[in-house]
Amino acid sequence: MITTEQLYQLYLQHPIISTDTRKIAPGSLFFALKGDKFDANTFAQKAIEAGAAYAVIDNPDYQLGDQYLLVDDVLSTLQDLARYHRRQLNIPVIGLTGTNGKTTTKELINAVLSQHFKTQATQGNLNNHIGVPLTILTIDNTHKAAVIEMGANHQKEIELLCSISQPSHGMITNVGKAHLEGFGGVEGVKKGKGELYDYLQNAEDQPVAFVNGDDTTLLEMANARKLPKVVYYGSDINRTLISGQIIENAPLLTVQWSNNKTGDKHTTKTQLTGAYNLNNILAAISIGTYLGVTAAEINAGIEGYQPKNNRSQIVKTETNTLICDYYNANPSSMAVAIENIGKIDAKRKVLILGDMFEMGEESAAEHASVIQKALNTPVDERIFIGKDFESQQPKSGESKQTATFYATAEDAIAGLKASPIKNSTILIKGSRGMALERLVELF
């Protein structure tokens, strides 16, 4: 069996990791990971033939020569290799998690830091027990900072990811209602996300926590632990390093922010929509400021960031402005998205909301709550899509507000073709499994 130290020496010579034989990089290390429906040990020979320098396997039946490195468990070996590599890095590593806004905040932090440092960041949604070690192993000695996103849908997952990424700086965006089934309710979510604060509290190198001073839940979680160093951001100029406010939401945000250490004020025009993104913007500004990025560089990073992957993404058609936010949805993100469209300066506003998944026993109550919030929000039209929403629609006469319910996206498409929406600002939001991108071509 090869040891982690021995494998690391090979990694230094072959610092590209491959896990998919369809995308083998010449001279790479192939890790034969197992999935629910496959065992990549069976592809090890194919990986070598495709140009991999070595294949890391955990089944001796597939050890066909010196290029096949046998270990007890391939996944654990990948994680151990990433831990070992992380310990060799002497750079700021920002670890972040949270219920909502993780990816947008990660992208904003990366956009800001990249104006000043060569920065490596989590690509896409590679934020799990495989993606995090793969990201760590892409950091080389030319990088001066890294931003690692950590996702979770059950407890102890963030604890594992912190043990791999060993963040020197960390933040939780927020704690809300998501993956309730896996976490076992809201308190379970709080405990699971709090594992990042647990790591920051106990790490020997006294890492820095960035905490939203306006979020009572995060303040409570931070105060319950003896965090070695805390930097606050938010609206309180007396407590925070960075404070700020929205001065325009039409629907793109313009933000005024202050460095409360120097007293300097700045304005940045963003390509983001949604008042809920203010906290994500201030978090990125705080981390950039703390790490020595100039105000001009920070503004350049924020203003240059263009959201994608259907996260609060603005799409303008011939007659409508779409807020495409259908990458994912949960009760917390639904609530702030609905609140935001109520505040947007637009002549005609429409809500199109799709079912939320992974709600467990809370599903009926949470869907009913979202319906009520939508009915109470000043918009011109409300459309709900999915069986979970349909089952909770108000009984006749319960509300004077109008709402249309469709059991499936196909039904909604037929209805929207029959009654087209024009000259409107439209929020489209739902869980990824609803595939609401199918609606866009109708507008």
C-alpha cells in the first residue's frame, strides 16, 4: 500500500487529478472513485491507456502493474492527499457555507480578491466531499489566496470539509430552511452550518470569522463560541469593518458602502438583483478590505461580476424583464426573493414559483406559508407550479388576491401560451428539479 506522503511526491510530479476517463489529462493521477451505479476501479486500465501517469485503486483485482497504486479506500485517500497538500500552503484560505447565497458570495469574494491576488476558487458547485478536495488539489504555489465553498445536506458534513480545507478565514452566509429532511429540521441546519464556527473556534492558527452583524442567528451562534477573531459587516457603523446600504434597486442594485476604519465612502453599481444580495456584497467587500485589497479594486471586482447559472440572473426579452432564480429554492430564499420583487421599481410585476424539494414533514406548511407571503406581496399576477403548491392552494373565498395553480410545468407552459405575459418584470423561482428554465422561451 502506498502512503499519503509517497503519493504526495507523485502528485508534485503529476499535479493534475482526473476522476473521469472521458476527460483524462495526459500525465495526471486518476482516482478510481466509486459511485452509486459504477466502480471506477473497472476503468483504471482505460485511464492508463488514455494517458494517466498513475491510477489510484482500492481493488487489487485491477492492479496490473506499477502504474496502479493500491490503497485501502480511494475517496479517503483523495481527501487525505488534499489535507496533506493544504498543510503545505501558506496562503489565506476562505471557507464559506450557509443556507442561501453561498455560490454568489463565493463568486463575489473571488471577483474581489482576483483584482489583487492570483486566486483559486471552487468551480461550479464542486462543494462536497469530492469537490472540496479536488479544488484544494488545484491550488499551486502561484496562488496567493483561495475561496472554498462548502455545501451540506446533513450534519457532520461541514466538519469533514473543514478538516480537508482547513480555512484560515471563514464565514456563514446565513442559516435558513433548506435540506430540512436531511438535517432534521431548522435546529439541525443551525447545528450543521455551525460546524464551521466550531472549526474556527478550535483551530490552532486562530482563524478569522466574518460575521453579519445584522443577523441575530449568526450573532447568537458566534457568541456561543469563543471565536479567536471576529470581523463584523452589516449596517452598524460603530461595530462593523464594512457597512453599507442599497441606494437603487431597479432591478439592478447600486450599493453605497463605507470603510468604518478609515471613514471612506464608496458607491458601486452591480449587475446583481435582489436586496438579499446586499449581505453577500458586503461580505466580499469586508474580506477584500481585511486582506488588503484597495477600494478601487474592490469596486472593479463587484461591478465586473456577472451572475450566471440562473442565480438572480437578469434576462431581458423583447417585452419582459426576467429574474431567473431557478437554480434552487427553499422557504428562506423564496421569502427574500418574494420580498425583493415587492420592492422593485417596475410597472407590472409577476411571480412564477415552483415547488420546493427536500422539505420532509415541513413541506405542506412551508408551501402554504410561501403562498400566503406571495398573496400578501404587491404584485400583479401570481402563478404557482407543482403538486406541493397545488395541494395548498387557498379555498375559494379565502383571499381576494388572484393566483393561478398548475400541477406541472407542462400545464403551466400550456396556460402561459394561451395567456401570454407581456411588459412585466417576472420572478421565476423554484427547486432545480422543477426545470423552470423551460418557461423562459415563452416570454
